[in-house]
Amino acid sequence: MPESTRRDLVHGAFAGAAALGLGGGARAAAPSDYPKTPGFYRMRLGTCEVTVVNDGARSFPMPDRFVRNVPRDEALGAAQAASMLPGQVTVPFNPTLINTGSKLILIDTGNGPVPGAPVGQLTTNLAAAGIRPEDIDMVLLSHLHPDHTNGLKTADGSLAFPRAEIRAAAPDWAFWMSDANMARAADPVTQAYFANTRRVLADLKDRIGIFAWDEEVAPGITALAAPGHTPGHTAFAVASGSARLLIQSDVTNIPAFFLVHPDWHVMYDYDADQAQATRHRFYDMASAERVLVVGYHFPFPSLGHVERNGPGYRLVPISWNAAP
């Protein structure tokens, strides 16, 4: 169909809607305010229950070097293709809760309380899902970036999950809590990350345990080496019977950018070349095994399968299932 004809059809459709009273002259005025829909999605995985809990999303003007190794205009083209706001990029945040039947295990804790921001919704959405903070038995930290750790604390600085055992990956804890590494940090983003670990985690040194890669950190949950985004960045494999789930954490940031283009380097990766190699290894495995993947920065509900697509990959989101 010629482009001019397509435009005429679209314009005609909107004109017809206005004539029928479906535009600003509709009888029923849209409410000026309304309650937020709870952001959680629950599914069965074998005998386990998996709940993806939304912590919100941020939209912001795309920084000049958001993608370090391609021109900004090319990155903006990817944002436009994903229908993001003009000139902006949108990043969602989605921790995962695993109910093993005997324990409630939260993987990552979101951004924490940020007054006036569209993030920090984890505890509200946990409550909507029927989970109280004191119900959480264990918190696993995939890495020590602020959007994964800051939800450990409430606005008054107390523990958000007071009964939970808290564990972090040994190589990530060793790197980010090293004063020598902090002194060597050169770029502002990394310096800010080091400062945040001191602010949020310093008084928890004796409370936070560590785990090793390839360790079964809880029944059916194994820590997987996925370095590059941070030196100790960790993904998790969840197995229950024959059912499996890969919790990829930040193997990729926004899939419309770094899953489709796995060789692009996001500004948040500590070792971009290592992160690139990890992406290929991880997604080659996920696509070959057709295993379900949950992504921290995937569009909610953050679940889907990964397929090879030319030199990159594509995300095939799950079909939303409202059944319990």
C-alpha cells in the first residue's frame, strides 16, 4: 500500500472516531486520577511459585554515550523502533520472588524509597501480591548496583526485610567493598556506585553473607557466573522437577537494544567486552535449551523465551495467563 494511502486511512480513522464522539467530546470524561494497578505476575514452575514484582520504570533523555560503541543516532533509532518517547530511553525494574514451598526468596530489591520518583514500588506490589516484608526468608543480590540493593533499606534506614538472610556474590562483594578499588575508580558512574555501596551496605557488613558461583544458594536455585556488567555479576538457574527458569539479572539491559544487538556496550557495564561475551554465552544456552528467561530490565511481566535472530537475538514474550 502506498504510504500516502496509508496516511489517508489513518487520518480518516481518527476523523471518524471524533465524529462518533470518541475523542474529546465523549460523554464519559476520563477520570483525572485513578489508583495504580498492582504490578505483579505469578506463575507455577514445577512445584515452585514464581512472582515477578514490578518496582517501577524510569524514562530519561538518552545520554550521549548510553551505548558506548555506536553513534547516539543509531541508539535513538533502536529506541524509536521500540516506541519509546522521542529522545528518551525507558528502563523497567523487576525483582523476582521464588516460593519454594518452605522459603520465600527474593532476588534483588529494587531502587528503594525515592520520593517523587516512579520507582521504589517493590514493597507496595509485594503487599498487593499478599507478601509482607517479614515474610521474606532470604534476599539474594545478583550484584551491588543501586537499583538492585537500595530496596534493602526503608526511608528511615531500617531493614526493609527484617527477618531475611541476605547474601551477595563473593566476587562482587570483594570488588565493590574494596577501598583500594574505590580509590582507583575513574569515571563518575563507577564512583557513584562505590559511594552507594558505602551508604547502603556499610552497616550491613556483618549481616550479609556471600555465595560462590555454581553454588546451590537455596534448594533448586543455583548461582551462575555472568561477569562483565560487574566483576561478580550473577544470574540464577531455578529448577523444580523438569521445569527450569533462568533469572538473567542484568546480562542485558533493555532487550530492544542489547538483546537485539548483543555486541552493543551499555554505559553501565564495568567490563564491556566481558559483558558482551557473557551475553552470547548466556543467550546461546537459553535459546538452545528453549528455557524461560526472566529479565530484570525486560518489559513487565519480564518473562519470555530467547531466539537466535541473525547476529543477535529476539525476545518472545510469554502469553499472559490470568489463571492461578
